[in-house]
Amino acid sequence: MIEFKNVRKAFGKRIVLDDLSIVIPPGKITFIIGKSGEGKSVTIKNLMGLMHPDRGEIIVDGEDITRLDEEQLRLYRRKFGMLFQNAALFDSMTVGENVIFPLREHTRQPLPAMLERVEQVLALVGLPGIQHKYPTELSTGEKKRVGLARALVTKPKFLLYDEPTTGMDPLVSEMIDGLIVQINRDVPGVSSIVISHDLKAALATAENIVMLYQGKVALAGSPEEFRKTKDPVVRQFFSGSVEGPMEFL
């Protein structure tokens, strides 16, 4: 389980996380949503130890990671796999070389074992046998899936998705959403955390949703709780209206 306890993070006078307290349950798909500038990315960077909160605790598997030194954080980050917004593939490398890269960097497995693992994760995301291709030969959706295969290759405990459907057409977006559900179902022990402002995807895909507003949790709960809420800030965000209590900068 992941728990933020009264986490504060400010940049100068601007408070981004204001005594933020959230719980991310294990084995579930959790969406962290909110309009731009509400601290979604800062939350994830603090979770991965790439930023350090000004105060508060971040408990992961019973350990407060804010107390870890740099070497401990380096080992801790191996629990995470991340699908970046633009897939972030190396164009000069083949698909196989892209996917195997984390294994070469972080493990000492023999090459045959690494190659077998690459085959496994490419098959898992529905792209078997394309190791020889280059990213320039792939569609946008295929690049996303290769990026996900690379995130999975080290068998992470937590999968982070950074705006996975931003800029995607509706068909590709629906495919990515379905893949998130499939991976969370088919990979034992994995927990998925999705940073998104895609409301349709959150309601259709998430098992748990956390909405951030002004550095705090506006609402946390199931998609059904979000559909039924009468909270004016949450309702305004989901309606897409400029009329309401939510402030726009």
C-alpha cells in the first residue's frame, strides 16, 4: 500500500501539495486526476523520490521513503515501471534493444534470459515478434505498447502511467485504456497508478480515483462515488464548465 501523510511541497510561495493525505490501495488501478497545475506530477515525483517533500511522510510497503538516502532511493525506484506520455523510445535502437535496456542497466541476468523476458512482455502487450523493427516503423499506438513492454520488463510492483492517452485519437485511447485493465489483471501483484485528466477514461477504467484541487484531495473513491457526488468542485470539473467554485488561473 502507498500512503501520503500530510505531505507538503512548495516552490517559493506557491504551495503545490498542502498537507496532502491519500491512500493508494494495492493491486488496483488508481487514477490521480485534476486540472493542470494541481500537483499530479509533483505527487508522482515525490512518490518516486525524485523530489523531497518539505514535510510529511510517504509510506510505501510500510517504509517512509522520505528517510531514504540516495543509494536506498536508487534501489527503491526499481519497484516502479513507467510509461511516459510520448513513450520515450530511443529511435536509434530497435524495439528489442529498447525493451531490453532496463534489464541491461539494472540486472545481471544472462542474455538468453533477458531475450526471453523481452519476448514475454512484447507478447503481453500484443506485439510478438517485432524486436527487429525501429520506432519510426511503428504507429502511435504501437509505440505506446512498446513503451509499456519496457516498463514491464523488470517485473515492477508499481506501474506509473503519465497521461497515457493525451493526444491520442479515440480508438487508440480506448485501446490503451483496455491495455491498462488487461495488464493490471494479468500481471500478478502489480498496482497501476495513472496520472490523467481524461475523465471518460477514469470513470471507465479506474477502480479508485483521487481528484486533487488546491493541493488537497477534493474527493477520493470509486467511479460510482464520483458519478453520484454533489461536491460542487468535482461536479464542475466533470462537467467541464467554467461556471462554479473552481478557480482557473
